[in-house]
Amino acid sequence: MGFLYSQFLVTPKYPTESFAGQIIIVTGSNVGLGREAARHFSLLAVRHIASGEKAKQSIEESTGRTGVSFAERASKLPRIDVLLENAGIATRIFSLAENHERTITVNVISTFMLGLLLLPKLKATAKEIPTAKPHWTIVSSGVHAWTNLPEWKSSNTFEALDDEKNARMEVRYPTSKLLEVLVVREIAPRLADSGVILNMLNPGLCHSELAREEGWGLWFMKLVLARTTEVGSRTLVAAATVGDESHGAYMTDGKVNNAALGAFVTSEDGEKAQKKVWTELKGILEKIQPGTTSSF
């Protein structure tokens, strides 16, 4: 009922905050929510033109695995005010990418790889520019509550998710979103005094390109229930502007609301799972790029 209430009766406010002089990075900004969010940022004078063009060039030229090449270029920018990680996929087709199931690679491993590689620049921005309040914002989803991540009880969660024979692809996207939530909750306390706000958000069900591989069922559901892409994108901009109260928190309908987290997340098992998942993810990231997690 909460989902239906949000979809039909709640309209996130239209963004009015100014981003003049700031540099914003939005991943997945070629289509859907990311593009509409980038449009809002641009209309609100997001970036200094020269710096913005440099960031745009970096994005266009980047071809490195899991964002390493792009992060290296972006780290040379004079400042980063917002890293809005919106890129993601939803598919029921099992395939590997960079040695892991594709959904997990894109939605989880690449997301935290890029964020951690750019964390030093976000921290530096907070330290060197007194008026800056850098945000690292991850677009999650309310569907994180659709699974209790039974794979966490395996000897290695990510290896279990890479097992095609036992893969539960019908809940793979919710699983990836739950992993995002768990990792954010685990690492946010380590950034409490950094000046960087790390938060996550649920945009609700929106018209976008995300679920183009999910079939007719979701298409019909979106036809009936979905928010417009522009309305959904307002929640992304809201998370990039909210204050310290959002650090480590979950946002929905453009507002901080940890009560909307799935029951597993705040359970005893959920707390155990978040520590285990972070330890395993840290090992994966360090193997890809040694030193990635040293910015804590």
C-alpha cells in the first residue's frame, strides 16, 4: 500500500536549488532518469562550462573496466560536488562481465569502484572549498526488499551469485539493489567526518530504459503505475542536495525515510550480511585496482 500511495499520491517537488559553479557527474545519463536529472542540473546552472566540458570529454573517452580509466580522468577535475551513480541494468539473462554475473558487475562492483576511486576528490573538495558539501549518491530501488539474499550464507556471496546453475535471475535486480543498500550502510560510518555525504535513494517505479529486458509484465505495470521519467528524476536531484541528515540513509519520494528499508536490512542477519558482503566486495575491488579502498 505504501508503494501505491507513493506512485499515485506523492509527487516529488520540482528542483529549485542552484548548482552554479559546481561540477556534477551523473552516470547512466544518456537515457531515462539519468538524462532527466542531468537536464535539471544543467537548467540550474550545474557546472562551470570549461570544467563541465572536460568532464563530458572524460566520460565520452572513458573505456576502462569498472570505471578505472574514467575515474583517473575525473580525479583531475578541479572539484567534484556531486557523484550521482545512476547507471544500472535489469535483466533475467545470465551472462558474465569482468568475471562476475553482469548485473552484479554493473550495479554493484562498478558502482562502488567508481565511487571509491573518486572519493579522494570528493574529500578534497569538502576540505578545500568551505562552502562545498560534496554528495556521493547511489540510485537504489524499493525492490531491494524483495529478497533476503540467501546467498550471503554461502562461503562467498559473490561466488554464489556467479553460479549460473543456481542463479535466481528473477530476483537478480532486487539482489543487486539490496547489495547496494548493505554496502552503503556498512561504509557510511567510515565517512562520518569526511565532509562527504553518502546516501542512496529509491526513485519509485518510473518510465525509463532500465527494464527493457524484463518483458511484458513489467511493461504493463509501468503503463499503469509508473511515474514520468522527469518526475522520477526529481528524487535523484533531491538526494544530491539534502543535508547531513541523509548521510548513510535511504531516501524515497525525495525525502529521508529509513523506515522504508526492507525488514532484512535492519535485522540481525542483515547486519551480519552487510559486514560479510563489504569484506568480500573489498577483496574484489582491491584485486581489480589495488588501493581502491584505502581512501577510508
